[in-house]
Amino acid sequence: MTSILNQVAEAQSHFEPAMPKEYLALQIARKLNDLEHLRHYLVLLEHYPEELIVRCFHLAINSNGNHADSFHQALQSITNPENDESNSVVN
């Protein structure tokens, strides 16, 4: 089992972006100190406009606490405002 986990970790550590969206996802994951979830940021950039992802990134970086959590709270707040319990990141 650990050899599978090591293979996954090694594959992620050698990621080389081939497209601008992949590069953006890599930079966001790095700046949010969340490289282990790089694939998630790649998927988000496939489903949401780059401008929205960058906006959420800026909101998260300028917030207190865990920046990755703040990023996801901002995304949730913007994409589903009626389901948002707290607008603390966006306001």
C-alpha cells in the first residue's frame, strides 16, 4: 500500500504543466501551500472561468488563517451564495 502512495506522491512532485491553465493551477496550489491537492485545482480550472479562480485566490491570500480553506470558502460563497453560511472571506 505504501508503494502506491509513494508512486502518487512522486508523480505529483514531477508535474510539468503543458498548458497555461495547468501552470496557473500549479502556481495557485503552490501559493496556497496545497500542492497535495494540485489535481483539484486543475479540475476547478476546467469547470470555472480563470478570472473567478484568480479572484478567489486573491481573496484567500488576503485573508487570515488557512489560505486553501479560505480559497474554497470564497469559491463556495461566489458560486453558491444562497448556500453560504458565512461571507467572512468575501466581505
